[in-house]
Amino acid sequence: MSTFENFEMVDNQIVNNKWIEWNHFGIPNEAGFLRETIRILMLVLGHCLICTKLDGCYFVERKMPEQPQHERCDCTKLNKSQTQVKDVSNSECDIRKFTDYIFRGTGGKKDLFESWGYTLKDSQILQKEFEKQAREQYIKGNYELKGLDYNGQRIAIPINLKGNIFYSGWMVYPNGKLKNTTPFGGWVK
Ligand SMILES: [Zn+2]
């Protein structure tokens, strides 16, 4: 491993993208089925729900939820390489975010997307574009931490549609998985 491995250029700035896996149970994602079984068992037993949700999630170290989360929190962080995160990461944006939410809604967001030349029939194009861009930016560590609660850690990821750059909201899941919560969450200033 080279000393410079974690350093890269993001938006013309050199940043340290050292990745970590949030670990609550001492069993890394690689353990697969065993880890899943224990995770579910811990949930049933009423372990700290927030730490349980964070378990197995990947963050760049400079943008990770606070550790420890609470008194006697025994969570740790495991080092990951960017390649490991890149290999497994994927993002999911439900097409209904566009078909049922953006374009069926009235006012603001619908007008905004239409002003950029998108209509209901472009929902699939938008879905794929959001999934692609969100994953790319996440892997670069280009995201902002948002609310953390019993549902998990939310992050904001910049999306660029025809030069219009804005934040979209995503929930972080174990193994580098992202799910879209909000297609448009405000302008990037
Ligand atoms: Zn904890």
C-alpha cells in the first residue's frame, strides 16, 4: 500500500479519502451470511438501533458519523481500500421518485425538472443518471453527512443535470449500498 493511496483530487482539492467500515459486532461484511444472521439477532435482542444500522456501512474517515455514538458504544472502524468500496458499491433510485413524486407533483420540483427539459417520459433516463452519478460521487467521498436516526445515516450527494448542480438525498446501507430518498434536496452553493 502506498502512502499516497488514499489521496486524490476532488474538485481541484487534494483530499484524504481513507475509507472505513463501521463495525458494531466485530464481524466484517466479508463474513456474509454469518454477519447478517448476527445483525438480525442483535436487532431482535434490542442492541442500539443506530449502531446496528451503521454496522457494515462505508464512509470516508473525514466524513463519518461520530464515534462513539453513545456511552459504552463499542463500535470500531475497519480500514477499507477505495477499491474494495468501489467493487461492491451500488446505488438504487426508485423510478417512482420521478414518475410518482417529481412529475406528478405540482409546483416547484416539477417545474424545475421541466425547465431543464425533462418530462415524465424521461423518468427512466433520470433514474439511471441519478444512480450513476450518486455512485461516482460517493466513491470519490464527495458527499455531505446529513441526519442520522433509527432509519440510518442520510447523506447528500451533488448531481449535475445539464450544468445544474444540486443535492440529492440518499440513505447509506451496508456494503456500499445507497438508496435515493430525495431527488432534489436544494442547490449546491
Ligand atoms: Zn455503537
